[in-house]
Amino acid sequence: MTGRVASVNLGIVTEAKWAGDASGRSGIDKRPVDVPVLLRVDGVAGDFIGERAHHGGPDKAVYAYAEEDAAWWAAEVGRSVRRGAFGENLTTYAVEVTGAVIGERWMIGSAVLQVTMPRTPCTTFAGFWGMPDLIKRFTARGTPGAYLRVLVEGEVGAGDPVEVVDRPAHGVTIGEVFRATTLEPDLLPRLLAADDLPEPVREKARRRLAAHG
């Protein structure tokens, strides 16, 4: 089955006590749009990001989450989970997201994207969902979604095929990076093989390995 974009989602401005930035605003509430959207090197055109110290930028220009993983969460929490509810720009279908290899390239619409790193759950996410234990549960589940760089800017719309056009041989996946940096530190040495992993993540892995001798 060909992987596809189920929806492209843009953040709206949400003001709340749980919002992460100093002004109390967040862009985690993303809603599907019915027109193609330009993916740029610095982010998604028309998207709102509240806390730019932790979100956005070239290594986190686009965030993708799998519709299949969202369906698991809907069953887990006993309520519907709409597209964009994870703060994702791209909701995907039949795309291997947790198993995506760091550095692999996706061609979608007229854009080319590169898988960079997993999403780390934050208190804003837990506040948005109204679930104080969400960070713990999200970490235990281990399906964090993937951040992507934009290598070639272009427009992407719902229904566009997602084609993996290159996959590095090292095999280090989004899921492995997430587990290594959360619950399974024994995996940390693996991360150093992934050259396309953003340097802050590689440096964190090196520091943790050095600290444990």
C-alpha cells in the first residue's frame, strides 16, 4: 500500500495556562486544511508556533505523526483523536514513522523532506490533552512521531503519496533514538552512527555515554 498524507494541519493560536511560551500562547492545536501548503526550510507556511526555543527551526521544520498510532491512542484513552491532535503538521497513513531511519528522505508533493529526530513530549502537550500523566504514557508507548528537515521546498496536500527515495544503511530509527534518550540508555552508542541526527542530540548521547564511563 502506498503511504499517503492523510491531512496537512496548521496551528491556531491557543491561549492557556498550560501554554509553553512566556505570553501563554501555543500552536499545538493544529487543524486540517483543504488546500496544499508550502513546506519551507524554516517551517510550514501559515503555521503558528508559540515556543520557538523548543519547536520549529530547520531540524524540526515539519512534524509527522501516523494515523495508525493516533488510532491506538483513541482506543487507549476512550475518545476520538482528530487529525492534528498531536500537534503534527502531517498526519500520515501507511507510512512507517516510528521505523523511519534517521536521514531517510521522503518525496511528498513537490517537496523533499529528511527524517531528523523524534518528538519529545512536553507539559504543553499534556495540558492540551488534559492528561497530567500523558508524558509518562506517551514515553512508555514509544511512538513519538518524526521531525523532518525540508531539503527541497514545495507544496504538500492531503492525499499526496509519501515516497521514501533514500534510506541510510546505518538503520538507526526514530523509535531507537526515542528509546535511547528516554527509557533504554543502553541504545545510546547506536545513535552515534546516525550522521544526520541533529548535533544537539548526538552531543547529548556523547555526554551521557561519557558520564557512565
